[in-house]
Amino acid sequence: GINFTHEGIKEPFEISDGIVVPVGTYKNSEAMLVAFTNQSNPLSVEARLIAGGFFGGDRISLSPALNYRISDKFQSSLSWVYNDVDLPEGQFETHLGRLRLSYSFTLQVFVQALVQYSDRDELWASNFRVGWLNTASTGLYLVYNEIRDTGDLSTGIPDRSLVLKYSHLFDILN
């Protein structure tokens, strides 16, 4: 595949330690190669390789994943994302590890968990969600999020949130 991107940056931002992306318009193209085994099997693997332009420089991204599922009830994925970025302002690498778990009790009731670690930010992030659906992604959700900064363990206080959300779709035309 090939992607064409057009991004406008209105304020400079620090993308990595000491590396600032300046204000400007960035037009890039990138090539993508995706390979995967039969995802209907209990065990499957997939991999993505992306190479191309990125904020006036270049990026190579590699993301393999190992997927395991038991029928339609339980699904899991262990993945890793590696980025090698070379910008005019500097070069850096990032690694992101991710574990995703999902269990469906019925078509309407499920639990999902996501745990990930970013070496760039030295952060552990977790998300736990319980859903009770009505139709088409509408229903009741209970979501717990937690972020822990492993680079600054002196505070010992994680960033936590607990959200209860209800969504409903109204058909005003009928």
C-alpha cells in the first residue's frame, strides 16, 4: 500500500528529547507492506513495515503481532511497534509494547483490557472496559484508565480515572 499525508503544524512541539518539529506544512508519502497468516486460526501472526516521509524527514516503522483466540469469546494480541525516525532536527527510536485481551460473555456483554509500555515516555498505561451494549455500539460502559510514569517513581501516584458512560442513538427521522 501507499499513503499520502498532508499535515499542518501550527505550533512547534517536542517529538523526542531535544527534537522539536517546527511550524509548517508537511506533505509525505509512505509505502506499507502488510503480511499475516490466517486470522480465523486460533493462533495467527501479522507484521507491518512502513517506510517513508515524516515531518520533513524519514521514518521506518516495524510492528509485528501475535494473536490468539478461542472461538468468538476470547481474543488476545501481543504486539510491538518500533519506529526509527530521522528528522532534520535529529534522530530517535521508539518502542511500544502492547497486550490486548477481550472476552465476550454474550454478543452484548464484554470485558476488554489493554496494557502498554512506551520506552520514549517511560510510561505504563492500562485500560479496562466493561460494556453492556444495546445496539450498534450504544449502551453502558464502565472504563478504568491508569498511567504510571516509570521515569519519575518519586511521586508514586499514578494518573487514574474511572468513567461511567451511556450512549444512545436517536432516530429523529422516524
